Amino acid sequence: MRETTNDREGLETALFLSAVFITARDDNMLPGAALGLAISAGIAYLIFRSAIRLNLRTFFLVTGSFLIVIAAGLVGHSVMALQELGWLPIGTATAWDLG
């Protein structure tokens, strides 16, 4: 039997929610989890419904641009963290000092 992506995502969601319920020991989490699942199902329905009229070229151009911006931010933060740790000593010298 072949497993689809939706089956895996559903299984991961069920495992995650069961782990949260077991560790939290709080009965007030069930309405929030149900509301979150209902909202995500509604969003998925709206996405699938509007996907018929969606211009894929524009969609992938916009999302690709966002991914490039996010990746550049991640690289910038990684370089900054490596410089603060002292593992990347390039570019840490003072460029200009008015004092």
C-alpha cells in the first residue's frame, strides 16, 4: 500500500497533538486544537478552491522572491552568529573610528 503525503502529514499532526496532550495534562487544550485544525482546514479549502484561477507564473515568482529574502536573512544571521562566536573572524575589524 502506497503512503501519500497527506497521510504522513495527518499522522504527524496526530502524533504531535497527542504528545502535547500527554505532556501538558490540561483539558483546556482540546478546544484550541480543534479550532486550529478547523481553521487550517478552512484555509486549505480556500487555497484549493482559488488555485483553479491562480496564475502559477506570478505565484511562483512572488513566493520565490520571498524565499530568496528569507534565505538571505538566514545567511546574514548565521554569519553574525559565527562572528560573535569567533569562528568566522573575517570582517570583524573596525572599519572607521572617529575617536
